[in-house]
Amino acid sequence: MSGRLDSKVKIWTLASDLGLPESDKPSRAILAFVIRRVRTIAKKFSCANLNDLLGSVAGAVDTVFEEIHTSDDLRKVQAKYVKKGETGFANLDADLSGSKDFGITIRRMHREGWEPQFVSVIDCRGEKIFRSYFTKWHELAHLLTLTAQMRLEFRRSHSQLANHDPEERLMDIIAGELGFLPDFLPSDMRDDVSFGAIERIRQEYCPTASRQAAMIGIVKALPKPCILLSAQLALRKSEASSLGQMILDVRLHEPVPVLRAVHVTVNEAAREEGIQLHKQWRVPKESVIASVFASGEYAEATEDLSWWTTSSGSRLDKCPVLVKARKGWEAVEALFIPKL
């Protein structure tokens, strides 16, 4: 979890409003609080899988999901609640008009006593369908951290345009953790970490989740050390920055992209063992990742993390790893399973 969040006043205030003990890592305290609450809900309702958990948590925080798959769906949902006197839905079409607007949760002001207090509208139109699972958990994350002060005026939208907001970023982190809570991963994932096993989990429990989101979420949830890496041709940050400032001049030497780790997810189990790997590092030429990038075929190999060098030139500590690599459109995805 990013330490930058812990420097934000908004995060400190939220932790305080939730009644959490003072901590120099309030974002982690909030995440732990939410996970404890969700596990209590899971136990109470005897949740057997992630789908059960999603529905049970929605019920526990008093919301109902309305999925929008077509523009006609949106008009029907809008009319349904406006007819019941819920003016907060009057601009629903505008609230979900952008390509980066994924969902909104609205507090109902004129409901029957037996009806849920909130409605979470999830936009599943077009490409947004692949984020709908994550969007649901994002909306639930807000409700799980809803304080008494916020409840009366609660209206929250989920848009990528608000990603600069520290609270929204924290809700994204919480959603990623809850959507793939380790408690509900099948036991065989403890023995077989593979692209196929991860995809089977996605298909069974969260088929609407994007493959990338599921891959990251499941790897993070694994109880055994694992690293997920995506490698493609890229420049170092300093090279990309200087290239952007270049004035056309034939004397300038334009940097050449090389195969680098552009995205890296190191799960908590790996961090606890002191295992690390960072993005922007150059892929070793002898790594199976380099050969798969060239051939386009799936391959596995036993390697060592000491092959990787830091930006300053120092090598990582020795750590044998099984590397499973496959070629995508322009990148190679790789799973690193340490042999501890």
C-alpha cells in the first residue's frame, strides 16, 4: 500500500472518524478494519464463495445493485426511482455519461421501511462490463467506511477522473483486496500457481472482472510468495523525460527502448520473505521472459532473482524462482514463484 496515502489529511480524518487507534499508517488501519468487518459478515451469512460474499456485504451495508447494460436500462432505472420521489436519480444519465464513469451510490430519501437505504448503480455498458465486479466492490468499500457524519448526505460516484482524491485511491485498494479475499481462494491455488488456475478462479467467481484486475488481485491474495510481472519495450523514466524535451536535432542520440518490467505486483507473502522486484528494471537477457518476448510462445524456467540488477547496478540477493511466461499483444506476462 502506498505510503503517500498516509500523509493525506483526508485519510487521517477518515481513520479518526471510524474510531480507529492512532497509527502512522492510517490507510492500513482502515483496510484492516474493513477486512475484519467483511469477515464477520462472511461468517454470519455462511458465505461459501466470492459471489456469496458480494451479495452478503451489499445486504449488510443496506444497498442494492442496479446494473445498467443498455441505455434503455438506464432510462428505466432512472424513471423507476424518480417516480418514487427520489430526485437524486434525476441526473443519472449525466452522472454515467462519461467513458470513465463506472458507478454511483445514492442514498434514498423516500423509501419504505423494508427497502434498502442505498442504491448502487453499476454501469456495465460496453467495455465498462469488465470493471463491473471491481466497481461493485468500490461502491461497497465506501459504504463499509461510511461514518455517521457522512450518512445523511451520502452520494458517491466512482469515476477514474477522481483518482487524484486520496479517499478514492484508498477505496480502490480496499476493493482490490475484498474482491479477491484470500479466505475464498480454492485450496489448490496453494500448490498450483499458474495462469490457467488464475483464469479458472476468475471464470468461476468473478467472470465480469477484467483478466488484468483478476490476475493482480488473485496474486496479491495468494498465501505463498509470488510476483506478477509485465514486460515490454520501454525507456527508463529519465530517458522518456529527456526525449519529451528534445528539440529536433540530428546530433541528438535518441534512446532505444529495451525490454523492461513495466508493471510489477509483489504479494504480501513475498514481501514478508524479503523478496522484491521493481518496475522499470531491465529484463536479463538470459531470462525466459526475453526468449518468450522474441518467440511468442509460453515457456517456464528456473532462474534466480540475482540475475536482476537495480538501477544503480547492484544485484538482488540470490533467490531461485520458477518463472512462467506467456506472450500477450505487446508484452510478456510472467509469474515468479520463489523456491523457498
